Amino acid sequence: MNPDNFDKEILRRWLAQNGFTGQEGTRVPVVDTAIIDQMSIAYQAPYAMITGRNLPETPTDPLELEREIQQAVDTFYNR
């Protein structure tokens, strides 16, 4: 029995099961949304164990992410 994985092993297994070997010249397959969801849940568990709180939601829309990154950079440089 394998212990719970709180890392990218979920993705590694999925890639291997879908024939991705990481060899030069090969293309990474489009990752199934169910795998992305599993990884999200896996990363939430250790955060909650350590902090006692739920991991804050992160936007997935590229434009929203860009705005959040820009805001963080601006905040950092305008201290």
C-alpha cells in the first residue's frame, strides 16, 4: 500500500499511464481535468494539516492570474 501523495506523483503516474516518457521530442499530453482536480485536493490536505485552515482559492483564468501576479509585483515594489 502506498502512502498518500502530497506532491506531483499523481501527475507522474498519469503521464506514465498515458505513454509520456519525457524523452526529447515527445509532447506532453493534455492533462485530464480529473487529474488536475486530484492534484488540487492533494495539495490542500497538507496545507490544512499545517495551518489548520483551508488553502485559499486561486483563480484559473489566465487574465485573472496575470492581474493577481501584477498586483503582487506592484505591492512588492511599492513598499
